[in-house]
Amino acid sequence: MASCNYAAVIRVDETFRKGGYWLLTSNDLPGFVLCGKDIKTLRDDVPAAIKILVKANYDMDVEVRPLIQPSEMVKCKEGVDMPLPEAWTAVPITDAA
């Protein structure tokens, strides 16, 4: 497989709907929809859902990483709990190292 030196940015939108459930969608990744009442569980499922859809849509295995601001990187280095990102990156496995 040819090397790809890029990462795709996948923004995830969260909407609380009537009936007490959450809807997570992304305009960046066709078919991305998660729905449920427990927002924490849905947020935890985001990376796996991205991996599955990238594989299904593009036949590519990726590592999914949160996208953060450069100013937040020091917190990550120091082991501080980070808030859930509004966006994720999908990096082809051959380039993920």
C-alpha cells in the first residue's frame, strides 16, 4: 500500500432530541450516525464507529485520534484528563506510527 502522509478530520455534532435521546452525526463521514440515551457511551463509541465506516466506505484501516488545539497538548503530556474533542483524525494505519 502506498504511504499517505495525511490525516482526515472528522467533526462530530451532538444534538439532544425530543424523547430524551442523543444523536451524533458527521457531515465529514458518510453514514456516521450514533443514537442513544447515554451520551458518555455514545462518545466512547465514536472512534470505533469512525474506524468501521472508513473501512466500509474507503477500504482503509485507520487509527482514530482526538484532534486538540496545540495549547492543549501540554495537558495531554502531563496526564491531565482531556475533554472530549469536537473532532477526530483518521490516520491510515501504515502512517500511524
